[in-house]
Amino acid sequence: MSQGDIGEVQAIDSSSSFHSPWSKKVWLEEFRNPLSHCYIAKYRGEKNREEIIGFIFFRIVGEESELLNIGVHPKERLKGIGKRLMNFYIDYCKERGVKSFFLEVSVNNLSAFHLYQTFHYQIVGTRKKFYSGEVDALLMRRSI
Ligand SMILES: CC(C)(COP(=O)(O)OP(=O)(O)OC[C@H]1O[C@@H](n2cnc3c(N)ncnc32)[C@H](O)[C@@H]1OP(=O)(O)O)[C@@H](O)C(=O)NCCC(=O)NCCS
């Protein structure tokens, strides 16, 4: 991902109703954070025109990684792109010695929860009123 992709990525993120979308400032800070890793999925359509259809942001600190954000363009969902992004993420981290994976997900976000379960994440805790001071988050962990 390059800095110029932030606008398109932000638009995909804004389509999610399960968390408050990150502001441009937050995207930029995360993009510039040396611990963060930011990747996008692109689709090459007619006339070789490229379109961003998904993204994944995560941090790696020692042997642990935290998934910060993942999103797929609404018109491209349920086509396996989320799974491809997660496969990429897990392989990328394993190659760098990561042994534990963490994330938070809204209790209402069944599609993301299902995706994470597919990758053997398990619920290890709850963060009360984590989203907008209202909705609880599940803390999930996956060990290698
Ligand atoms: C969560 C998200 C990234 C999944 O991406 P996707 O490309 O649609 O997912 P995939 O097509 O790879 O599906 C992965 C698995 O999740 C399941 N799944 C995805 N959406 C689902 C839904 N709405 N209901 C039930 N299962 C769902 C799929 O069936 C598949 O499971 P299977 O292999 O057992 O069939 C996408 O829905 C999204 O961008 N949501 C908005 C952003 C968001 O909530 N991000 C998570 C922040 S914590």
C-alpha cells in the first residue's frame, strides 16, 4: 500500500457499520507507524484498470501480532477475499516468527467473527462497551 491509497481504503472502511470509521489522521498515523504493516488487495479489470478491493492493517511486536483492521469492498464480499487477506497475514507473520495473534471484534459483527473462527481464533475475553462506549468487543487469540 502507498500513502496515495489511503482515500480508497478509507472509503471501504467507512462502509462497515460495526465500528466508527478511522479518520484520515488515524490512517496516516497507522500507515507511518514503524510497527504497522499495511497491505491492499487489488483487482485488475477492463483495460488493465486497477481497483482496490480490500485491505489489511496489522502490527507485529516481537512474537505477537495484532490485527488492527481488515475490510473488503461491499460489492466484493463473500467471494473469498477476506480469507485470502487472512491467509496472507498469517503466513507473513509466521515467516517473521510470530507465535500469537490477537484481535478485537464487535459482538455484533457476525461476518468478521465467522472469518476469524475459520482461522482458529478463540474468544479469550470481552471488552465492555469498547465500540463508541456502547457495544462490547470480543478479544480473540490464535496461537500457532
Ligand atoms: C469481514 C469481511 C472482511 C469478510 O470478508 P469477505 O471477503 O466477505 O469474506 P470471505 O468471502 O473470505 O468469507 C470468509 C468466511 O466468512 C464467512 N462470512 C463472510 N461474511 C459472512 C456473513 N455475512 N455471514 C456469515 N458468514 C460470513 C464466509 O461464508 C466464509 O466462511 P466459510 O469459508 O465457512 O464459507 C467483510 O465482511 C468486511 O469487509 N466487513 C466490513 C469490515 C469489517 O467488519 N471488518 C472487521 C473489523 S474487526
